[in-house]
Amino acid sequence: MIEMAAIDARGLQKTYGTGDAAVTALRGVDLTARYGEMVALVGPSGCGKTTLISILAGLLSRDGGMLQLAGVDPDALSNHDRTLWRRHNIGFVFQQFNLIPQISVVENVAIPLLLRGDSRNSSIERAAAMLQRMGLQGREYSRSDKLSGGQQQRVAMARSLVHEPRILVCDEPTSALDGATGQRVMELVREQGCREDRLVVIVTHDDRIFHFADRIVHMDDGRVTRVTDAQVEIAALRAAFAAEKDSA
Ligand SMILES: Nc1ncnc2c1ncn2[C@@H]1O[C@H](COP(=O)(O)OP(=O)(O)OP(=O)(O)O)[C@@H](O)[C@H]1O
Ligand SMILES: [Mg+2]
């Protein structure tokens, strides 16, 4: 059997707006990823990271190029079918969390389960268990806008993992977390998200969490410029750090 790639993207292009206001965010991005791995996406602000992962999560349509996600081209589906497909296969953590402030934390986390038709009781129960694993027990019935930034970020992570998506896409998932909490959350993401039939793509500036990744994809100005092995990259970072300390 030929193993299907989890992500197979070739020449992805995306431009926002038209005419003088047009901004080209992706200029032909190639990316493949296997099940069981975690890919970290890095690059300067504005280089197209959020645009790329929004396309990889089926949330945004591309203008050009080809894409297969778990064997499916999301743009070939009707809006209705794409929404259903996303609900079953994709978890997404937004850079701005996108929690619903009017409802409780546990209800926010239960949304993916309720949307796919699980009963209310079992959804709430599973959501509460995921919150506990994120270290948020006792906050289940708070409103999400009453939580700290780091707590909200963990609620968003819990919501993205609760339905065990095949493809989990996270935009800066540790940006609001202290070092120890970031490590705990990433351990959970690695354990839950990188099983043999799953994949995690994570945008990050946080080199403290590089070691959770298998590969690091570098982007600049709408293109992938380099793909490195995460362990090799970490060794290079350590060497650069040591050299800097020596010369100081
Ligand atoms: N909805 C939009 N409308 C118009 N331009 C946009 C839109 N979203 C992004 N852009 C532009 O596309 C380019 C890529 O943006 P994107 O958000 O993908 O970058 P990023 O790498 O995620 O940056 P950051 O690290 O700051 O989050 C930027 O020039 C940005 O201004
Ligand atoms: Mg971004």
C-alpha cells in the first residue's frame, strides 16, 4: 500500500485584496507532512504563516496550487461538505484564541463535540476531562473572558484537541504561557496529536518548544526557504548561544 501523505501542498498561492490594495501572502509554497509528526512553522511577522495554516486547515481558499489534506482537497468540496469535513478532521487554535465569551469555559471546549452530534452530557464530561489535563480544573464554569491570557490559550488548546482531530493546526500555542506551562501543554499536544494517524502543524517563535517538533519549516516573504530536522536546528541554536556567551 502506498502511504498517503497527511499534507501534500504544491505551489500554494494566496493574494488578499485586488488592484493597488493587493497583498500577496503566499508565492508558491510546497509542503509535505506525514502522519505521526509535528511540523513547526517559523518566520518573520507577515511572512504568511497564518495564511498558510488557515489554508492547511481548510479555513481559507487558495488562489493557486494544489492541496491534499488526508487525501481530500478542501476546495473541491461544497461549503457544506467542507464544514462537515473540518468538524471531523481538523483542530485549529487561532492566534487570538477566538473563544466565545458569553458561555462557560467548559461549554467552549465542548463545542467540537456538540457540533458533531455527541450528547450534551458526554460532551461536557469529555471537555471537563480535557480542561483538567490542561491544568484548568476549577475554572470550568468561569466565563472565558474572566480568565488570564494564558488560561484562555489553554482553553483554546483544549477545544482544538477534544475531538481528537487527524490534523491539528496551532498558531503560536504557547505565546501567553510561562516556560513550564508551555512545556506541559506541548507534551499533551505531542501525546494526543502525533499518533500514527494524526499530524500537528504549529506556528511558533518559541525556541523552547522546538524540541517537540520533528521538522522545522522556515518561511520568508510568502515562500518556504528551508526545511530542517528539529534536532539539528536545536544543536545549531545551542552552538550559536555558546559562541555568543564566549565572545561576551
Ligand atoms: N485578511 C487579510 N487582508 C489583507 N491582507 C492580509 C490579511 N491577512 C493577512 N494579510 C497580509 O498577508 C501577509 C501575511 O500575513 P499572515 O497573517 O499570514 O502573516 P504571519 O506570518 O502569520 O505574521 P505574524 O507572525 O505577525 O502573525 C501580511 O502582509 C498581511 O498583512
Ligand atoms: Mg500570524
